[in-house]
Amino acid sequence: MGAAPWGGSEELWAAGALAARRSGWEVLVSVEKWPEMPPRIRQLQADRVHVIRRSKRLRSFRRLYQAVSRVRTPLAEVAGFRPDVLCLSQGGTYDIAYDPVLWGVFDRLVLAQKSPLVVICQYNEDSPPPEIVRQRTSRLFARAQVVVFVSNRNLHQAERHLARHLDNAVLLSNPVNLCDMSSVPWPDGEQSARMACVARLDVRYKGQDLLFEALSSPTWEQRDWILSLYGAGHDEGYLRRLAGHFGIESRVVFHGHVVDIRSIWDVHHLLVLASRGEGTPLALIEAMLCGRPAVVTDVGGNADWIDDGVTGFIASASTVPAFSAALERAWGLRCRWPTMGKVAHEVAISRFRDAGQALFEVLQRAMVPVPGHLATSSPTTLVSQR
């Protein structure tokens, strides 16, 4: 991940690495170097995972030439590790293919190995990438024994973008930040409708600006509600100004990043995510496990988890009118929120799997020679039925 030290897209590979290590495997991870080491990386080190922290990506073709010809890069250490299986985790489906320098080094030092390869794709969007990116990605996916996606929609988008069926694709759920999977009791007493947006403060992807505008209408001005934002990010200043611009600053509370997810749902009734793009948001699955309904946009894996009108509400598009309509339907049925939350919990708990163990099993099976590609059937994976 190159945009931030850590994010939801990193949780699956980290859980898989930890599951592998605790099963006695020797594990090496290569991550980008940031001034502060994320706590999850420190946890992996405490479990005796070898960690290579790459310096910021090479920025010139001269340096690329030196890296490839002299084999003096952190990825050379990955090659020297001689792994039984490789796992490349990408925040977006085409991340490495967009970076010609990193792609060149990876192609030369890693793809050239004969080790089985598993690729994880956490995010995709509807617009197709440029042709050169499609070509690189097609080569990468053809080289892989397994390509992991976290939602059906992201997989189908990739197939449309690349104009090919990905017969080696599987679906896995991301891990959740919960130890207790029981439903959180519904907040007591008569009070304002308390909505929570649990997402990094990044409007390009998470769409908090759409949410603010939807809640600024005259209709919502007459209603009793509070919106809490949980998360950190580079758009916090902008969102504070935008709340003032729309005149809702007295109803919007910025709480920053919170580790205890259950504490959020001790005092909130409804998750609201106006995302412009997703994989499958951890915040949605966590809210459902805690027994809360959600209003979400029809992106990524949201529709895989939400049954509209039963466990939550789905906006047909990432637009203000569409999200406003979904919020309106939710408000009209707010007396049913506790019941919807109960059903959401039942659905989520029935689908819950140990994501780290599931990825570890995929890595193990990728090493087994199978004609063609890995057979995509497993009791611990969600597999595309096509």
C-alpha cells in the first residue's frame, strides 16, 4: 500500500501471514517504509515474521536500471528468500501495473521465479484502466495460481476490463476488528437518531461529501439526528469546512480513529456509507455483526451483504439524489431499525469465517500441482458460482 501506512486493504494479508507463522511457516513480508511503523507490523514482528521495509519507490529509470542489473533492491531479498509460495496484496486491482518502475523490478526479480503466486485485489472501480495496465495485469493474473477478490462485483469488473474469464479467481472475506461477535444491545431510551460513518476521511473513495449534502436538505433540518465520523485521513480539514458550508456543523462530530468498534455501536443506531468505490468495507460487516442496519451505495461488495429493506438500504448510485432517496427510505422505517439490526447480525454471523486461516489455506493449496489452476472450492472461502 503506497498511499498510507495502513488501511483496511492490509488486514487480509496480515491475518494470513500471522496464520501461516502460527502454523510453523517461515514468513517474510515486504512493505513500504513509513516514518512510523503500523502496530500490525509490530505485531507480526513480535510473532517472528521477517519484515523488510522498502524505501520509497524508485523514481527514475536510471535507478531502475541499477536495481535490475545489480539486483540491489528489497525485492531482491524476497527473491533470495526462495519462497514456497508468493502472495502479492494490492489495495487496488491494478496498483502494481500502474507503477512502471515497481512493475519492472517485480517482473524481473519476482515474477521470474517459479514459486506459485497468489494475488489479492482489494478494490476495483467501474472505469477500465489504460491498455498498458490491462496488458500487465493480464500477464500477472495468468502467472498466478490464484487471484483473490473480496467481492463478486470487483471480480466481474476485472473480467470486463481484461476481456477474459478469471478461472483462477476466488472470493474471500476480509477479517474484522472484533473479538466478541455477539450483537451489541440497542441503545436505551428515546434519543436522537444517531448515525455513524466509519471510514477513513477520504472523499474520493468514501463519499462523505455526498453524505453531508444529502443531510443538508430542508427536510433533514427538521429532524432530530446526529452524525458521527469515525476515522482519520487527509480530508478532515475539508470535511470540517464542508459541514460549515452546508450548515450542519452542529450535528456532525469528528471522533478520529477508534480501536474499539463495539463502543461505536453502544451509542449509534445506523451505519451510513456513501462510498464511491469499495472492495467490501470492513465497517459494514462489523456493523452487521454488532447488530446494526446500514445505508450504503451499490458499489463493491455492499449488495452481497445488504438485503435492501431487510438488513439495510442500498442507494442505486453514488450520487446525492440516490443516497438521499435511500436515507429517506431508512428514516421512514426507523421503527424497524432494531429488528433489521437483529437480522443483519444473523446474516453476518452465518457468513463469518476466519479470514486469515482461509487465506492461509489458499496459499497452501496454491502449492499443490493441479492441471490448469487451483480448484476453487473450499468450505472456508466464498467462491464465485459461474
